[in-house]
Amino acid sequence: MEYNVVLLVIVVLLTLLVFAINIYILIRYQHPDDSNQAYLPKIIVVIGLSIAQLSILMLPADVANRHSCEKNLYVGACKLTLPMKQLWWAVYIIDTVLVYLVIPFAIFFYEGDQEKTVTQRIKNALLWVVILLTVFCLLLGILYAVIGYADFTVRRLSSTTLAFTNDFSSLNAKAPCLFPAGFSLSSNCAAYTSGSLVKTTWSVRAPFPTYVIALNTIIGSILFTMFGGVGMATLPLSLIFAFKNRPKCVITRAQYVKEATDLAKRSNELKAATLGLQREERGGKKGRKFRKNVKKVQQELVFLEDDVEALNEAFPQGEKADTSWALTVLFYLAKLVFGIVGLALSIIWLLHIIVFMLVNPPAFPFLNQVFIQLDSAWGLLGTTAFAIFCYYLVMSVISGEMHLGMRLLFLSIHPMKYQGTLMNSFLFNVAIILLCSTSVIQFCTKAFSLYAEATAAQEIFGHSLESLRGLKYLFIFNVFQIAFIVFAFLSFLCYWTCVSFPLNIPGNYLTSTGINSG
């Protein structure tokens, strides 16, 4: 009883805390141009981030909810337990609506022509959303009609029939079956002697909501595998190398003037290159080379802003310059501490995936056993550790998204910049996080299947998804887990060898890329 009350209080407090943190993030990261306007996108950003984070934290709550009731009792039979299954469905319906309806509408409305009226912008945004939904619904409907089944492999048992009797005196260890005179034991006891190799497939139509979640999980798993695997390396290593490449001391004014002059020269080259691209655009030249040069200019702008920020750190100015430098030193020390902790978490995560998820049967329960032992010490200690490992995956996704998009030019990702993030970039990143959050839940449910046993999440994301026709092989053969390990290993190797020095771009960057100012 007391355990359940504590759980309810923690859930309420965490929900309020998550909303407060996301409002703070929005205020600190929003672009000055969006201050005191774009309220609809801001509300959607706060709600979307909160739903993504709460959905991750719901898995530890689901485990704690299960543990609050006796194992031999159904959860609904206990008092003050949370209706987790209903909450899961509610969260993922909201998730789907946000990703495929609300956020696209907000992006199209925000990026609409500012010279048009609000009504015209709403109509234009709705038109694009209807087009996207039509394509999505057609694909979903076709897939569900053709392969929307769940295939379960079962042991096939069959035997002949016999009239009911009250005489069981002939049954013993050597003759465990009833059979009429003239029939051999093998013919009448076929079900008993069939063995485990006689199998068949039982197919049923999958529930439509489950199928929608499955497709959502597949899309999210592709993004999660790529971004999460890369983030396993970039999240801790970026913090550690940021400390390594930190400004060791305050530079002199002469050094500051010299570096500032070089940055001004790069800024002028960037401005000239941008004007040249604008003239090409007005002239109708929008080919492949033009788009490639636009990407290069965008990258140079990001690198220039990073170098300006680094220069300001190395030469703090103003009346509180000493205080600013002291805070900078403490900031980089905190990065080192969190980087070391993150590196430990990444290594433990990868080891757990290998020994528990890729080996069949699992070689060792590893983290499952750790969480169970922690729970035996105190009821919510294992749940807290479980929440940390789950939440770390979300942070890895965010880190991998930013590094993969901005450093390797593999995808065009809206950057998240402190006090410089436009609302369309906010909305885009929220959509990616929402898609990946579904996959993080499915991934954690499978990774900690022993600890999360008999939970509502395991019922939804366990055997149901792994039995869907056509899609089940991605889960049966651990395609996403293997790809996750590969991305993480290659990212560790690449980041350690290629980014173990400051990422400063030389002053002649624009010339070397072939972008001219004319």
C-alpha cells in the first residue's frame, strides 16, 4: 500500500519536473527572432519533448508498478496500481498524432510565406499535411491488407479419438494413453509421442493499433540504430575531447586580435560566397553543384560560429572576466566527469547487448541481475538504475543525430544551437526524438526482458511485434542490435582517430571547397 502511494507521488512529481525542464530548454535554446511569437510551435515542442521523455520513464514506472503487486496476482487486482496498458496506448496514440499530423502542420505553417495571411498559411499547411497523410495511409493500408498477420510457431499435436470412459485402470508409466483394442500405442498416442519437431504456423490478423505501433517502431528503429549507435561513441567522447581541447589559459590581447582578424577574414569570405550563391539562384542555377555549395556554406557557418565561441571563451571580457573564466574551467571539468561516466555506461550497454541479446540462449543476464539485486536492497533502487540506462539511450540518439548530421554530411539535420535554434529546427528534432523513443522502449523491453517480466510494455512490445509477418525477421535475427553494435564500434574508431584534435577549419576553407565569391 505505502509502496504504491510513493510510486504515484513520484510519477506526478516527475511529470511536473519534465514539463518544467522542457520549458526551460525552450527558453534557453530558442532563437531571438522567435521571442514573443510562434506560440503554437512552442507549445507543440514542450508537449512533444515531454511525451518522448515520459514515455521512456514509463518503462521504469511499469516495472515498479508490476513489483508493487504480488507476483501471483494480476496487477489490476491490486489497489492503487497504475493502468499501465491504457497509459501505453494513450502515449503512443499521442506520439503518432504528433509525428504524422501536428508537427508537420506546425513546420509547414512556420515556414510558410510570411507575406500571406494566417488563413492562407493554415490552408497551405493543411494541404501538405493531407498529402503526407494520404501517402502514409495508403502505404499503411496496403501493408496491413497484404501482410497484416501475426504468425505464431506452435507444436502440432494430433491423435485419434476414443469414447469417454470412467475406467482409467489401464494407465501407467509404460502405457500413459487410452486406446481401444487392436490399436497400437504409437497410433493412438500420436500427440504424446510426436516430439518437439512437429511444428506448424498459427496465423491471426494482427490488431490494427499493434500494427501501427510496429511500423512506427521499424521506422524509429532505423533512426535509433543509426543515431543511437553513433551516439554511444560521440556522447562520451565529445565530452572528454572537449575537456582535452579546452582553452588551457587566458590568451593575450595580441593573440585575441590576431585570431579575431582571421575570423573576420573568414566571415567576409563567407559573406562573398553567400552573395555569389544568391546571384546563381536568381539566375536559375539550382543544379547539383549549387546544392552542394549551399551545404558547404552552411557547414562553414556552423564552424565559424563554433570558433567565435571558442575565442570568446579563451579571452573573457567585461567586468566579470575572472568569474567567467572560473565558470568556464568548472564547466569543462563537469564535461570530463560526465564524459567518463558516459563512457562507462556505453561500454556496459554494449557488453550487455552482446552477452544477453546477441547470444541465444543468453550467456549471462548481466544488467537484469544487477537491477534485481539492487531492488532487493531497496525497492526503487533497481528501478532508478534501470531508468538511467534507458534514458541514456535517448541522450545517445540526440548526440548521434547532431554529430552524424553536422560532421559527416550524411543527412541534413536541423542544428540545435544555444540561443539560436529556430522553431522549425526544434520541431524537426522533436519528431526524430519521438520516433526513436518508441524504438528505445522496444529495445529496452527486450534488453531487460528478465527485469521487465510480466509488464504491460513487454506484452505490447514483446512477442506481438516479433510475430508480425515479414517484419518479425528483423527482430528474430537481431538485425537492429547487430547494426547498433557495428555503428557504435565504427563511431568509436572513427571519432578516436579523426576527432582527437580540435575541429578548427582553416581560413582558406571556402577556396579549398571550390566555392568562389563571384
